[in-house]
Amino acid sequence: MSSRAERLATLGQSVWLDFIRRSHLTSGEFDRLVAEAGVVGVTSNPTIFQQAIGGGSEYDASIGRLIATGLSGPGLFEALAIEDIQDACDRLRTVFERTNGKDGRVSIEVSPRLAADTAGSIDEGRRLHRSVARANAMVKVPATAEGLPAITQLTAEGVCVNVTLIFTLARYEEVMDAFLVGLERRAAKGLAIDAIHSVASFFVSRVDSKVDAAIDAALATLPAGASERAELESSKGKAAVANARLAYARFRGVFGSARFKPLAARGAHVQRPLWASTSTKNPAYPDTLYVDELIGADTVNTMPLATLNAYNDHGALEPRIERDLDGARRLFERLPALGVPLEKLIGQLEGEGVVAFAKSYDALLATLEQKRAAMAAGTR
């Protein structure tokens, strides 16, 4: 019998793996997940690479070889990352061809140091696209204000973009517009748009972590018998799914609009919502919460290994993303009235995400420098 993740395809959802590591690729384990566990794509980010490269010695031989060519710092990291991305792309080539480019995708992210640099993001996006040199590669660009024009420009140039670090509904609207403007510019030049695939990575679990903490803080200010206590308590663990459901409704509206129809007639594909950060941070919540509740057509869920294994063991298998939209809207109305400024809190997560990725990136570069220095000392 096929795995639960494989069967998600019948409901219109693709499962990508939010994990990459050289030993995982070369051991055959990654190939097994593709063959048996429903994995049809891969996402990476600076934190994933920091944990992989800094977590042991499996990259040391490649580090030594690349150092000998004169590489160091960001160039050394990029070369290591590209090797893994190319390997994963090659292993997913059959999936890419079987799905006509929809899946079999592998994402590599521009430097988090460029989150506020439009021109730098465009240049690095182009360079990564050329360097990976695989038709099934995607370039990840953060959905910062400065990242939006980069998304438009890269799309107009035919680069497939994974837009990352999306948290708020307002920013998501801007991301969809940036993608459509890129397609429109390309179409206006008479260039093909039917090979362009994009995903919008909407982060999930961090929303609950942020909002639940604010709910706890609000509860701490209320007397034991306050009438608001029950409503606040029952709202915990619901903001992330509500936010994603409202985002999906907006996705349906934008890509079902008159604006998209002429692009679709030329072969354009929708920019699929990709549910990211789908591991459950609170052990009190089901470990498949952010998979079970976000199943729907034209979506991707990128899962860490533990979440993938849990889902294949006991996850739900029914479309739930469009359930109780009215309840999601009520939550966004009621929490601010109860002293929890929901949209403001969610808005803080973009900056926090950029900082977290930059911290991982800097830690990775420090680790590589330590390895480089140790190798250099060993040759003397």
C-alpha cells in the first residue's frame, strides 16, 4: 500500500522534505523516501545547512578539496551547498519529468545577509540559478519589502522562485502580486511562461509559538474568575492554522481572478502555497497538526524528517484547508479585542526569521573558518 504522503497527491498536495544532508543523499536513505515515503521535493535554508555541515566530519573531505582551490567564507559554503543541491536535483529528475516540472524541485536560498538588498538578491539569485544549472532547481528569496522586487525581476527572467519567510496575509498579497507582475512582464516580451513554477512559503508553527505566548501573558493579567479566560484558553494553538486558511482563501481569489486568466491561457502555473515550519513546537499539540489541518489542492507541505515519519504513521488524509473559514475570521477579530494584537504579533515574525537565518549563516561561516584553519595547520 502507498504511504499516506503519497496518497496526499490525490488530494492535490505535494510533500517536500525540509531537510538536506550529504550522508542522507549518499546513503540511499533519501532515495528510499522518494520511492516509498511520498517525498517529491526538497527545501533547504541556512539553518539546515548549518546543522548539516557543522554537525560532524562528513563534509571535511569536500571542504579540504575546495579550500585547495582557494575558496573560503561564503564562497566555500556556497560551493558545498551547490554540490548537495545538484545531487538532490539529479535524484529527483525522474519526479520532475513525471510531473512536468511541478515537483521534483530543490530549493537553495540567497544569503540572509541580502534580505534588505534588492540588487544583491537579484544578482545572487541569477548566479545561484546559473551555478546549480539544473532545470528543477528553485532559488529562495525572502518576502521582505526589498525581496519583492527581486522576486518580480527573477520571475521575469525565467528563474523559478521559492518565496520564503511569509507570515502575514498582507505580505502574502504582495508576494502573489510580485509573482504575477514578473509573469506579466515576461509575457509582454513574448517570452514563454509555461515552464515557470513558483511556491510561496507560508510559515506556520512559529505563529502559534508567538501568539500562544501573548495569550499566556494576557491570561496572567486577568483575575481567576474573568469571563475572558475561557475564550483566551480555547484560542491557544489555533492562530497558525487560521492564518494559513485565510491565506489559502486569498490564493484561491487571486489565481481564480480575471487577472490570471490571460496568463493561464498562455500556460502559466499558479504559485502554490507551501506550508513551511510544519513541525509542532508545543508537545501538547498533535505532532501532525500542521499537516492534517492544511491539506488542500494546489499546495505543498515541506516537512522535517520527524514530521514526515509521524504523518506517514498516523496522519489524517482528508482535505481540511477550507474548513471553518468563518472561525478563522472570528479568531482574527476576537483576539485583538481580548488584548492579543494578532496581526502585529505575526508581523514581528518576518524580522525575527531573517535574524535567525542570519545567525545560522554566521555560525556556519565561523565553523567553516575553524575547519579551514585546522586543515591549514595540519598541512604545515
